[in-house]
Amino acid sequence: MKLRVLEYFNSMKLRVLEYFNSMKLRVLEYFNSMKLRVLEYFNSMKLRVLEYFNSMKLRVLEYFNSMKLRVLEYFNSMKLRVLEYFNSMRLRVLEYFNSKLRVLGYFNSIKLRVLEYFNYMKLRVLEYFNSMRLRILEYFNSMKLRVLEYFNYMKLRVLEYFNSMKLRVLEYFNSIKLRVLKYFNYMKLRVLEHGAEHPSRLRSENDDQQEEEDQSASSHPSSCSSGEPEEDPDPDPDPDGALLGNKTGFVARCVPVLQEAGLGFGPGPV
């Protein structure tokens, strides 16, 4: 009886431990899958934001390059017009005065001044566009760094959250596992104490069984004289049905004790 109860409790203990281990593995797999999904989402968002900033950067650079080309074309066209105007005026003045050297020197000096002015303006415009380009590149680089820092910060927060949740789940399963082991150890001790408290009952049951065997042997001498082996009666190890769920057996006697200890079945404290 005692051995069967101990085997029953050991089998139940193994089943409960296997169940908690399987639940623990499932929860860990779920948290790992959620962690991978969140990391993939943040990586995709990071790539999208970087692509957006790169596209905006290219658009702004294309716009400034187009504006630069337009301004240069405008200055070149103005330069050509002014040169054509001075050439036409030079020809007219030459035709009118017939003093070629003075007029040529005058127009050449004016031509040089105009060319210097246009070159100066051209350099100023190029410097302006270069400075604007550098500012835009610095702005986009700073924004890119901020976005990367933000995504890295969010990634760390998410990893910390998942790690904390993982630790909590492991602590929860470990606490449940300890409670189950404590419960099974308590039940095992109770069974051993019950077997130690009632040795006289076991001895009386064995004496009754021996008397019944002696009576059966004396009432049937022919079976002994014929030399046939006697059948060993197999007594029921569970006469009151305690292991089969009978509430009047051993389990029924243990239930109040377990409920008082806070480890019993039914509506008692757990």
C-alpha cells in the first residue's frame, strides 16, 4: 500500500514537472519570437527612415544643382549680352570717331571691369551654393544620427523589456516548481508517517491472513497429499479503494490534514 502510494506520487510529480517544463519552453519560445518580430520591425522602420532621408537629400541636392546651373546660365547669358553690347558700341564709336586707339583702350578697360565683376559675382554665387550645400549635408547627417540614436535607444528598451519579462516568467515557473516539489515531499512524508503510526494494524492483518491460510490448508488435505502446488492468494493491496478515488479510504483520512496544512485538495487553502 505504502509503495503504491509512493509510486503514484512520484509519477504525478514527474508529470507535473514535465508539464511545467513544456510550458516554460513554450513561453520562452513565444518571447523569443516576439523579440525577433519587434527587432525586425525596428530594423525595417530604420531602413525606411534612412531611405526617406537619402531620397530627400538627393532631391535637395538636385534642386540646388539645378538652381546653380540656372544661375550660371543666367550670368553667362548676361555676360554674352553685355559683351555683344560693348562690341556693337565699340564698332559704332570706331565708325564715328576714326580714333581707334583711344576708343579701343577705353572699351577694353570697361570690358575687363565687366568681366571682373561677372567673375566676382560668379564666385560669390558658387560660394553661396557650396555653403548651402554643406549646411544641408550637415543637417541631414545630424538628423540621420538622431534617428539612429533613437532607434538604438528603442531597441535597447525593447530588449530590456523582453529580458525582464523573461526573468519574471522564469521566476514564476521556478516558484510554481518549488511549490509542487514541496507539496509532493509533504505528501510523501505524510504517507511514510501514516505507515509508521499503524504497524499494529498491518501486523493484525497479516495474522488474520495467516490464520485463513492455515484453515484452508487443514480443510483441503487432498491437495497437499497429491503434491499439487498451492495457489498463493493475492490479497487486494487496496481493499478500501483509497487509490481508486474512494473517499472513505486513505485519501479521505488525509484530506483534512492536508487542508489544515494548506496543501490539500478541494476548497481548502492552497
